Amino acid sequence: MNNLTITIKYKYNNSLNWHIVNFLANEYFDLDPDEKAGWDCVPLHNDSLDYLDIDRVLVQYIETTIVDIEADVTQIFAETFWNKGRNRIIEITVNGTSYWRETIIEINLENNPSICELLRYTKEDNLSKISYHGLFTDNDDGSQTEKIIYKS
């Protein structure tokens, strides 16, 4: 019995239509041979766009939904892109026996070398609580250098 449904839906810039792609657990998660798939398994890709064969410049919204029937948990990644796909806001929501929400803002500041600013925050008592602020610089060898400005 399949206890998971995994769906990525996306919308192109200036379009009213959503496109929907469904995934099997072994297509979405990086599972060990005997590992049972669950909503909290490690994904194959960190970026929802990496599951789709589309140009990031063309996309305005992506919503990835993972429903784990057995654990009674729904996890949603809602992404909004702007500046030709270089910047985005990611809202992560987990609904189940408890509720959790995190927002990530990713802004590309420079191109050569690529420098990206990342902010992560949650809501506590209806106020935004920052948990991380950092800068990532792409190095010539393909690695990244992280400069942590704030981490709780």
C-alpha cells in the first residue's frame, strides 16, 4: 500500500494555468534499499525545480505537497520566484499532530562571483523570529563559502 502522495504543481510567469506532476516516493526521496518512505525522508534534490525539466526564468510559483497518510502529516513547500528566477520566498508548512511553519527568503545579490543572501524565520506569538541570516558565495571550484551573520 502506498502511504505517500507527492505532487509538484507549478505556474509559469503571467499564466493562469497550473501544471501538475506526481512522483513516486523512490523518484522524490533518496531512500536506502530497505528504507520505508515517509514525509520526513531526505529528498533527492534540495530545490523543487530540479525535479522538473523547466527553465527557472519562466516559473513564477511552485508548490510541492507531500501527504503521508500513515503518519497523518501534510508538508507543503510553496515557492514564489521573481527577478528572472534569481530570488525566491519559500514557505514550508507541516500539518499533523502539531503545526510548524518556516519562511526562507533567498536573494541573489551579485553574479560574478554569485553571492546569495539567505534568511530563515518562523512565527512565534504572531511575531517573526529570525533563526538564520547568512551569505553564500560560489567559489571557482564549484564549492560555496558560507558567512553566518546570525544564527539562533
